[in-house]
Amino acid sequence: MKHLANAATVLDYDWSVPATQHRWGLKQPGVKYTKEIPREEKGRIAPAQHVEFRRPNARVSDHANDAVGNVQTNAYTASLHSPLGPESSFSQTPSIQDGPPSSMRTSPMSQAFPLVEAGSSSSPLDWLATNYLPNPSRIAMLVEEYFNNIHPLRAFAFIHKPSFLQRLDGETSKEYHNHALLHVICALGAHETTTSLEPKFVLLAGTQWAKIAQRLILETIDRVTIESLMAAVLLHDYAVRLGNFANAFMLSGLTTRMTQALQINLEYNTDILCQDTENGLPVTAKESRRRLMWSCYIMDALVGSGVDQLTLMDERDIKIQLPCNERNFTQNVPCITETLYPGSWLKILPEDSDTKTLLPNMGIMAYFIRHISIRKRVLRYIKHLGDAMVPWDPASEFSLLDSDCRAWYESLPASLQFTPDAMYIRKDTSQLGALCLLHCAHYQTVCDLYRLGAPALYKLRAAFDFPPEQRDFLRHLQQVLFDAARALATIIGQAAGHGPRMLADSWLPTIAYDSCRIMVYHLTQILDPRSDNAKALALATIPLLRSNINALKLMGSLNAIASSLSSAAETMLDRSGIESELVSQNIIPDDPYQSTEEEDTSDNLRETPVQSAPDYVLNPLTIYRMARKSIPERHAPERAGTTSALRGNNAGDIDYPPCEVDSGSGVESGQAELEVDQSSLEELQTLFMSDLGWAWQPADTAVGSGTEGAGLLPWAGGYPITQTQPWLPVFPFPQQS
């Protein structure tokens, strides 16, 4: 815990005592505490000869980044124009354990901190490492951090905060130990409480509580409750943040079964407006159930990524209305909203219901859910291009999806547009991060749809062959793709200017990295360097690239993958030569996480696999692909060879996620710290710009991409045999003669 203790010097304690007179826990206000640093510790802490500890009661100041550019998002694109009611007590998660629970015996992450007992603390921050919840005042602080920073994001706002806090105040500390939901809320709140510390400390703060929450959920898997499902949803997001993608993938399947067991895909009863106050659930409980169901739907859609066999939920089975706005939810106001499809509402409503004023009742969560339903169809379309009509046909699937994206964007009320007024209004209500994600999700979906114009970048197996008469349409696709990537960078930069907490959503690192890839690709492969505006466009884009990289660095303490992505993006920019005006057209930005064994099949990369597998069609940054890397008995059934076993899949060769702690990190000696597994890190670094081996898209044989040109496509040849920088492995395709 020495590094953790050292990190405490940035906190604000109002007490200090001489080292010779002090034992931890005996606090003497107004006296300065000076501790001589042992000789062996010098150089690890600082050259100074004393360490000050100050009370951690001041809010961590937000680090502001200069916002880069302005985005005009009033138009379609930037450039192209268990809350069961206050009267209820905490529904205690059943457990066989009465006292403080112990940590789970799972991955090495569970031993990231040494377990310390009360009264034996050697650091003011040791309470973040205990295997039981802290005192009520610290719990209240953690819960408040959660509600301010995580609760508003995406569709996590399914807990009625006033009811939750009221029940929390009514509980005694000994009754906290078996609440899975409270444990995971505290774990997420611990990240926000320690954001000023080093990322490795922030990511591990509260990990024991998350492990306990998972154990409590699994212990009571046969007694599913709304509260345990809430805990599972938040635990899934927590696992993604820490890079434990296998755990996140398994939890996504568990939550789907829990929704089916609870049957929250249907309205609790036909009394939508809760006019019968003596029977049934209160307003907030019904709304919480709806929000929880939609949150699980979003999780399933993002994990499935358009692959049918990975998608467990069908929106046609979800027969509940969309969430209401935050004001109505917080103030217990019953109301009617539309359902998933615009202009529709529940069939069980009374005939005299007013269905003309439903839109004002809908908030940011409802519009995000509708966008996810569109995104789900876009990703499925991209993975089935072999069966699709040509995109320039007005009746094509592409035209329909493009129209749906535009219609969704134009349906946003003024309060949800990305304008300065809306930004400050949402910031005041802790929803600026949610507003940022709403618009980032839209432009990311536009990028996914318009990737047809960059088949080489995305390795589209069934890329369309654009005839000469459709060159203008191809250029239109490429321009929209580039503009959407710039819009993403501008939105992220604007949000980052208000502090790193506005970038807390676990999806944003991937979005920011993809934005960098697209911009670098356009400047090095699409843009004619001889054109009049080439230099001006490059100069205007460089600040956006740098803004994305800075934002990724800011996200490092909130998401384990962000730091690696920032390093990859920075290397990508340096090797592209854009900043030096020596643009290299042999550098193609690519995606991370292709393992070494996947490169061994480079001779058959364009062949149709003998068996279809999701590994073969998914972006390497998806949860499923990331989860597969840590499966000890994984194999490759899509390989055409006689054996599908991968090398190094013995028990001793498991690829743990890059952020997990090695079992030999000094836990026994009480000196544990977050140590990145070196072998995993080296593999990670060699993957960020390696060629994906055409491994993203369906198993159709690739056809002409319309981007033929000598020397432009390194995966088609022309890439150097040897490289001097370890970040960029040789692309697997052989040299052209």
C-alpha cells in the first residue's frame, strides 16, 4: 500500500501530528504531521523529506481542456449539413452470511489490495481496500459521487434517488453488508472520489466491494429481485471499465435471463397512471422497472453488435413505454410516453387517454434508446452486405437507414441539441456527460453506416464495387465519414473542457479512438495532397486529433483501456507524418487486439471460413472479441485448417485483460499495486495498428472496393518487411511483385 499512501499527499486533511507522537487513528487537530522517509523509500515518493496528509473532503477540481473548434449540430451533421417507494426498507439481498462478507475467489483482480482490518490502517486511503463497506458518512459520499457522475449516463438512471437515500438513512450500518446494489454503487463511486490520483489507484479503488456484489448476486441467483438485476447491470459496466471483458460478457447474458424471470418487458399492470393508489406499485417503482428493462436492452444491443447469435433480446417482445423525463421521475409524476417507434403508444391505454402530448414527457434516455434501436439495425446491415441492394439505389437498405438516422436527429428537441445553452443546462443537472454520449452515439453510428466509402479501412468483405458513374456517390460517402469523425472529436473536446467526469461513459474511449482512425485515414488515403485545400484541411484536423488524444488521456483513470488507446492514437498520428507535412500513404490506421495467432492465417484471409463464428465478423474492440481473449479453452472453429486450437491456450498461457494484477504483485507483503501484465501489454501494443486480416465482416468473398491504386493499400502489398518501431507489426499480406 506504499504507493497508495504516497498518493494520499494530494488529499486535504485538516489534521497532522509529529511522526514521533502519532499512531494512525489518534488525530490531533491543528498539529502538522511530518514523517521521515526511509532511505529505501526515497526516490519512490518524492525528493521532499516529509509527507502531508490532508482531509479528503474537498471536491476534486475538474481538469479543463481547451475546447477545440465549434460543432454546428443543430443540423444533421457538423460539416455536411430498488426503488420500491419511500415507505419501503432496503430489500436486503438474501445471503448465508451475517457479518462483513469476504472477497470472492476469482481473478487476480480480487487481490489487488491487501485486506486490512479496522483500526490497523496504515494509510488514510486503506478504507477503499477493505472487504466491507466503510462507515455511513463515507458511504454517503460514495453514493453521492455515483449519482452525480454515473447515474445520469446512458440508461443507468433506473434508481429513484430520493427513495434510495431515504432508505439508506433509515438503515443501520450492520444491515449494509448484504446489499449487492449498495456495494457496486460504492465501487463506482470510489472511482469518482479518487479521480485526482494515479489511474492505477483509481481503477482499483473499491474493487473488493464489486467482488462482494457479484458474489451476493450469484449466491441468490435463484431468488431474482429488481434490486439484484440493478446491481448486475452496474456490475457489467464496472467490469468493462476495469477491462474484465469476459466477466462483462457473462453478466450481459445473466441480466437477460433475469429480465425474463422478472418479466419486466411488460407493464406491471394496465394502470399506467397509477390511479389506483391502494393496489399495485407506486409511480417510481413502475418507472424504475421500465428504465431497468431498457437499460438491459441497450446492454444487449451493444454486446451483440449486430450479430444475430450474440443478440438475446428482440425489441418486439418489449411492450412497455419509453422512460419519462427526469423531472417527472424524481417528483413522482405519473405520465404517458411513446413506445420505441415514433408516433406509437401502448395499446392497453384507456381510450380517453391524451396521446397528443406524449413527446414532452420523454427525456434524454428515451431518445438514446431510440437511437440504439437504429444503431442495432445499422450494424446488422453492415454485417450482411452480401445480401443488400447497392447503396445508391433510393430504395436500398442504406437509404432507409440513412433516412432513419436523419429523422432521429431532427426529432431532438432544442434541449437535447448540442448547443452552448443545452450544454450548460445539462451540466447544471449532471447530464452533460449523457448529452455528450447521445451525440457521440449518433455520429458513431453515422460512421458505421458510411464506412461503405472506406472498405479498406474497415475491411468490408462484401464491399460494393462502385462503377465510374457512382464516383460522386463514393466521394459523398467518404466526405460524410470524415465529417462525422470530426464532429465526434469536436463534441468530445467540448465536453472534456468541462472536466474529465463528463467523459465517464465506458463507450467513449472506443469512439474517440475510432474518430482518430477515420481522420488519419482520410488525410493519408482519400485526400489528394496536390489539391488546393489539402494543407489547410490537415492543419484544421490536427487539433482535433490532438484533442481526441488528450481526451483519451483524461479517461485513463475512469477506463482501463483508455490509456492504451491514447498511446496507440498518438503513435498513429506520429507515423502518419501529418504534423510534419510528410504524409505517408503507406500508413493505414487500424484497430487493436488482433492476437499473434490470428496473423498466422494471413494466406487465407479472404477465404470463406468453413464455419461461421462471431470472432470472424466483429470489431476487435467489441466486448465479445475482448472477452474471448481471456477464455483459456478458446479455439477458432472458423479456421479452414485441420485443427482449430490456438497456440498458447494452456492454463498457464491465459491472456488476462491488460489491467489485471499479476498474482505475484506483492499482495502477501502488503505492497500490492496495479501492475499491468507485461506480456499482455506487449501484445496489446503490437496490435493497435496491425492489419485486422479482413476479420471484421461476414464471410463473403471480398469484391472490388473501388479504391484500387498503386502503393496506397499496405494490406495489398508495398509495406516494408521490417520495422523499427514495436508499435507497428508487419502487415500479414506478402509483398507484391
